[in-house]
Amino acid sequence: MVDATIGQGGHSYLFGEKLGPEGAIIGLDVDTNAIRRAQSILNDLACRVILLNSNFSQIAECLDEQGVEKVDFILADLGVCSAQLADARMGLSFQQNMPLDMRLDKSLKTTAADIVNKADEKSLADLIYRFGQDRASRRIARFIVRHRSNEPISTTAQLASVVCKALARPRRKRRPRIHPATRTFQALRIAVNNELENLAKLLASAPKLLKKNGYIAVISFHSLEDRLVKGSFKENGKNGTYRIVTKKPIVPTRKEISENRRARSAKLRIAQKQ
């Protein structure tokens, strides 16, 4: 199997327990710290474990380098893990103050701070609307440009504060369902890491890499990702490449959400190669 987002190694560990010495897990991740964390968790599995510091968009090249033609299972959990959110070097979270970075892969050149401080107002507004689906994107962009004219926005707390000011509604008594900066942070993270382009490449590669009757499972966390997964599965279902296992996405139960609030927006879709 390929775990395209090895993360903390939790999913791979559960599957690895079912695999004997003849089985193999190939785990990919752009985050070198994730690779180290997964290595310690997966060390004692009976199956072979190969961990590669690579983006899942390069899945075909990674398998070719390992001499693997086809696989039985591809899993991709597109969520950012708790360790990454807590890591100040990542600069992903508005819950605590961090340098405004957002690069999961540190070899990437452009940070979130670069975009926030250098993009023109229209480009910023378009980015926040396209990737964050925030209808107040123009107002947010205007506030960002106004703030940065006085001082650069270099931390997550600064950016969150600017967005909160842009979206402030004094008369509104009810607390918003999500933090006002959530969509802006999502948009910047997607842009910095080229997340949608990379997902599209993974989905395009999967049909050629799966064995007959092999499975692909993708857990997405927002509608932009889910739309890509759904579209890819549907297209491959129509041309006879896939059998869609999940007619509707599997979503977490109330109990699961109460135990892990970050799972509330998760959607799991599964397809089988024909």
C-alpha cells in the first residue's frame, strides 16, 4: 500500500498490523519531521516500511524508483495534523503566534508572508475568494494592504488580527461558527503548498498505479478538495476504470466529532480499480 500522507503514521500503523512480512507500506510526506515521527511509530511492524520525503504528486516517480509497478491500495489523508499546527516553524496556526510561513515543504521558496506582503490587492482578494471561499475577500484584502503599508505582516497573530478587524460586526451577538481568519488561512496554505494542483496529479496517476481490484481512499477536509476527488472518481467510474464504493462520502459520527473536533469536516471517498 501507499500512504500518500504518512503524517504521524497512525493510518499506516493500523493497516500495517494486518500485513505480514510479505506486505509493504510506502509512505510519502513533504514534511521531514513527519517522516521521523512515522518512522518511530512504524518501526516494529512485521511488514516492510519505506518512507520517502516526497510530495504525493510524485507518486508515480517514487514507485518507479522503488521498482514497484502496481499497488493494492492508495490512501491520502489531506488534513494537516495536530503536530504541524502546533509547530511554530510551520506557521500554520492562528491559535498561537508564529512566523507567517505555512510551507509544509521547506524547499518551497514562497511563504504566506511573501504573498500577504507582496501581492496586489486584487490578486489577494481573488486568492482568498478562490481558495478560502470567503465572500468578504475584497474587504479582507483591503484591510491587509492598508495594514502592510504601515508595517509588514510577519506573524500569524498579526494576520488573524487584521482579518478579524476586517470582518468585525459590532451588532452581531452570536459567536461565529468558525474563527473569522479560518478561510483566509486556508486560502494561503493552499496557495503556498500548491495543494489542489498536487491533488489533481495524484488523482490522475492513481488509475495507472492500482492493481485490478485495488482501492484508492481519500479523506478531504474542504469542498475544493472533495470536488476534485468526487470529479475524478466519477469520471473514472463512467469510463469503467473505477467502481465507486462510496456513493455518498463517509462522514464522522457525532461521537467522533466530540472526541476530535478537527474531524468535523472530514469526508472519505473510496473507489475500486476494475
